[in-house]
Amino acid sequence: MLQLTPGDSTAILPVALPAEARLAVVAAPAPHQADRHPALVYLAALAAGSRRTMRQALDVIAGLLTGGRATHLTLPWHHLEYAHTAAVRAALAEHYAPASANKMLAALRGVLTEAWRLGYMPAEARARAADLKPVRGDNTIPAGRELTAGELRALLEACAADPSPAGVRDGAIFALCYGAGLRRAEAVRADVAHVDPQTGDVRVRGKGQKWRVTYARGGAADVLRAWLRVRGDAPGRRLLPVSQTGAIIATRRLPGGAEAPASLSERAVYLRLKARALEAGVKPFSPHDCRRTYAGDLLDAGADLNTVKELLGHANVQTTSKYDRRGERVKRDAADLLHFPHVRFSA
């Protein structure tokens, strides 16, 4: 059983609870205890691309419950009762969009389930604590933005103007994230063998370790072939770091002196696209905005919603429909039908 740190109790937020409902902060587990910690067991079972997001969600929840004192490692998850989790739901519903709040609640339920599986809490206690209604309200404005055709051209021209290998490498990032609709995590995990340089077929390992096939055609395929000529066709990750001197980094040295294959990180992808936006004079955007634009452009061009769903690797078509901007165009055209008098004002 996890050991509590004596005398280290903090009040539950954001609702008032009796003193007996207060939680104590626990000591972080030693390395050999990781397989007995419910939060670590839960995170270990997730796909690599989801662990960071859900770890951050658990840290938010732990902070809410302890006024910022605890993290996912030091909150006694097995002591949570319905009063605690209901308070968490109330705070998340107040401060986060419904999709984000529900994702955090999913992480909370997952940790509670692992606490039960590990024998830290009875099934009935786990069921009560996890019995939380989803946060409703889908009428929020979608996050992020879409890139225009002119912005995409400016970004690619900025990459092409860079004579170093980083220029064509960054062009390949756009080819994967916009040209093939990959998530940032999927792009950095793509191996050389996952992309057919002749056909442009891209095999993608997505969420839940599920594989799908998408396609980089036309100019996107040209950029990927150009990067392959610079990178070389040696096995390994398709996107590799490039040093400040222009050298492609194929291996990295591990503690102890051993070498391992190198890979561009998700953080590096974000920073590279941010740098290209500055060079191109394009307003800030996220890597996911490339994927959002990919979906919207396909639907605008007449692609079937279910086909786009398969290309994106979504589990249900409702997720894909959030990228469908055709309804917004209809509403915009309707607004143009309204005649508002043109009157000159002196101000």
C-alpha cells in the first residue's frame, strides 16, 4: 500500500468538504515501486503519444485537490471518494472546454480503475468515485485555426529558401502533417519504411497502436522524395534532427556511451514550424492546424466524410465532422443576404 506522509494535509478545492475528507500527500514511489503505483500503471498502458497529455491532466487534477501541493505521483488516488471527484468535475467544467474536461475525467477514471485492480480500493468505492456525468456543451468555438493556400505556399517557400538539410526536412514535416494529415506524434514516429517513395502511400501507427494507410500525393510526395535523397534511405525515423552546422544526426549517445537511433521530437516539430511561420510572415499556428486544414480542404474538395474519417484515423465520424467548415460557409453566405445600410460616420 502507498505510504502517507504524516501531517501533510491540504484542503480540497473548489468546494468545501469536512475535515475528515481532506487528503494527505503521499511520497513519490521509488523506481522499483512503479508497477504498484496506479497513475504510473495507467500511463504505461497508454500509447506513447497520449502519455504526456494524460500525465498533465492527472497533475491538474492532483493540483485541484490539494491546492497545488500534489502531482500525479504524490496524490493518494486510492483515497478518492465521490465528494472528491465531484469537486474535480465541477472545477474542470468551470475552467475547461467540455472536450478537455472530459478527457481529464477519463484519465481520472483510468487511474481509479488501476487503483482497484492493484487492490488499493474496493470495487464499490471505485464505482462510486468514478460515477461522474460527462461535461456537456459542444457549442464552443473550435480551437486552433486553418491555414490558407497562400500561407501554405509561403511556408513551403520559406523552407525551400533554406539551403541546409533543415529546409527540405521541414518541408517534409509539412508534407506529412498537411499533405498526409498526420498527427505530430505520428509524423515523428514514421519510419523510412512506412512511406513508399514511388506511390506516396504512408503507413501510420496512430492512437491505440492502430495502423492505417493514408497518402501523400503530388507536391507532398515530391518533398518527401527530396528529403529522402538528402537523408538517405538507411533504416530509422524519417524525420531526423539537423545540427546547426547542417549535419544530419542519425544517432544519439545514451548515458553510458551506447548509441541509439535519433529522432526528431514532438517539441522540435512545434519549434520548427514556429520558426518557419516567422520567416514566412504567417500568423502563429500549431502542428495540429496543418491536420485541421488537411481535413477541411478534403471536405471542401468533395471528399466523403467517412473517407476523411478513415484517412485521419478517427474512431467515429462525429470527431471528423468538427473539421467540416462547409456549414460555416453556408451561414456566411446567408449573412451576406442581409442588407445593412451603408452610412458614412465621421469618427
